[in-house]
Amino acid sequence: MKFMIRLFVPVFALLALAATAFAQGAASPVGVWDGVVSVSNNTIEIPFRFEVVAANGSYRGYFFDGDVKVPSQPGAFSNGHLELRFDQYGAKVVATLAGDKLDGKYDRGTRGAAYPFRATRAAAAPVAGKVPDISGEWRIPTKNARGEAGWRFIVRQTGANVSASILRIDGDTGALSGRYANGKFLISHFSGARPVKYEITVNPDGSLALVQNGQQTLAAYKLTDARAKDATPTAPTQFTRMKNPAEPFRFSYPDLDGKLVSNTDARFKGKVVLISVTGSWCPNCHDEAPLLTELYQLYHPRGLEIVALGFEEPDQLKNPVRPRAFVKQFGITYPFLLVGEPEEAPAKITQAENLNAFPTTFVLGKDGRVRTVHAGFASVATGTVHEESKKDMKAEIERLLAEKSPATH
């Protein structure tokens, strides 16, 4: 009897799987896929994980940013043709299923030429053998137009599997995911935006060589390495400044319905206000939006206001389809204003200097003056850096809410 029970369980499981496969049809896109998009005129291939699920008669696709899923709108699969819209990026996956392969394109809409897209059913990772430990925080020396001297390279590792992120002043790369094989780590990111990959080799001196997209080589040093001392990252609160901190922050632009919203409106009088310089095209702004939504829900009843100053492409300024999808995706209920094109930000916000990071968040006290400016945003991919930044922002808001309102005359 014991033998019969043991035999019955796997047979029942196999029958259930067969019934599921039959219900989905012989050819179904449902499942986890190993995807690739080709960028830079099809010269660079970026691997990523992709998933398709079926529910309530429709299909959804998911990109992955580490553990964060980036969902499509409900899509369709018919006669081998799959189409999934990612309205928050104004983009869509269009592909044909043939056997265990998807082949098509990632249509970027107004953001540029489509990326060729292909995928195969996800396969088990091979055994890696002995794996070097690169976990922890590193410094990447850099010299760029923003005046940065170094970036933070934050790595989490479990055996051969690695999740990492490079944090710059304007934000991070998102979660770079991958593993160790053939003497090097291959990590990459594509969540509907920010396609990039790095091949990482451990040098004999303990430093790392990071080859970005098969072209640019970067070096990374442990914090204890003397070479890391000259690669100090720029502090997010020391990058963008106000020309005259004594002046109140001024804005007056239309929202998505064409209604003019200004800093002089009664709703902002005596309130703590966060001004987010953002754009629906900007991946780091997508990273910041959930936190702003959380802060608004938590502190709006106590007197916090948030305003998004949106900088978009000309066609999105005329017909803000993607900004509306961005607002819907993140449950934004504070004003999203249409200000201008991204390169116009310094000319539109003339009170600030060195404004060239998206997002940038201005924190205003109850008197309307800017107390702090935060350049960029550290996403959840940065781990404890994100948590610390979130904790600091909440503490700052709490402190400003506790201040007395300015005297009125």
C-alpha cells in the first residue's frame, strides 16, 4: 500500500501538468524566459529575465529589476502573436512564438528605434565551480562633466549568483543580475529601460575590471584599498544648490488637465513641500515615484504637499499619454505639471545652479524656502543605501512638519 501511494502522487502531478498544458494550448508564451535585446545598432546584446502569465483571458508580461517586477498592461496572444504594452514607458513587446522561442522587437515608441527582442525558455544555470567573493562595496574612479570623482559599486552575492548596482550622482543602474561562469561574472540589467551589461574579472591585486557593453573598461577598488580614496562619491545633497536660499521656490505650470498650479496657491501656504524634477522617460524617476507616493500618503494629512515638475519630449508635452500612464502606474495623486523638455530644466528652474540630474528633489520648509536639494535617487537595488536615504528623507520631513508656521501679516 505504501508503494502504491508513493506512485500515485507523481502520476497525479504529471496528469495535472498535462491538463494545464492542454488548457493553454500546444503553443503558449506562459512561463519564464531568458531574453535578449540588441542595442547600439544591434552591436551589443543585453541578457535579461522575462516572464509571461495568463489570467482572466489576457496576458501580462513582466521585466525584472532585481526582485521588483515591472508589469505590462493586459495584453493579447493569438495565432502565435504576442503583444504586451508597457504604457509607463510608452513601449511594447511584439513577438512571435515558434516552439520554445520568442522573436520580435521591443518598440520604444517616441524614445527611439526599436530593440530587436528574442527569448528562449529559461534554462537551469550550469554548475560554476569555485567562485571568488566580490560582495560588499567598491569604488569606481571616474571623471565626467558632472564633476564626479567616483561611483559606488554595491554587490550582493550568494554563491555564483550576484546582484549589484552602480550608484552615480543622478541615480543608479538598477539591479545588475547575473552569475559567475568561465572565470568571470556576467551581470546585466534591462527592465524596459537602462540596458547594460558588465563582464567582471578579479585582478591579481584584488581589484576588479568591469567591461561595460564589451567596450569601456572600469576599475573598482575595495574601500580599504588606497586607490579608492581618490574616488569619493559626490554627496547627493551637495551637488545642486540654490543661488539665493532666502528666496521662496517659484513655479507656475499646467497640470495634465491644463489647470495652472503655482507656488502661490492657497494649498501650499504654510506647508512643507517636495518638488520633484522628473520625467516619465527617466528610469531613476520611476525608481523614486513609489517613495514619493508613500511619503504623500503618510504625511499629506499632516501638511505635506508634493509637486512633480515633468520634463518631457515635445510630443508628450502636446499629448501626455506616457505621463498619464506614469501617474496611473505609481498611484500618484499629487500634481504632475508639464514644464518643458528635459534639456530645458536649467532654463526653467533658474533659481537653482548645477541642476543636471533626473530626478532632483527640492525640500521646502513652511516658509517656501528650499532647505535641502537631493540630486538623483538610490533605488532599492542599492540595498542599505536606499533604506538609509529613505529614513533620512522621512526624518527631514518630520523635522520640517514640527516647525512653527511662518507668521502672517
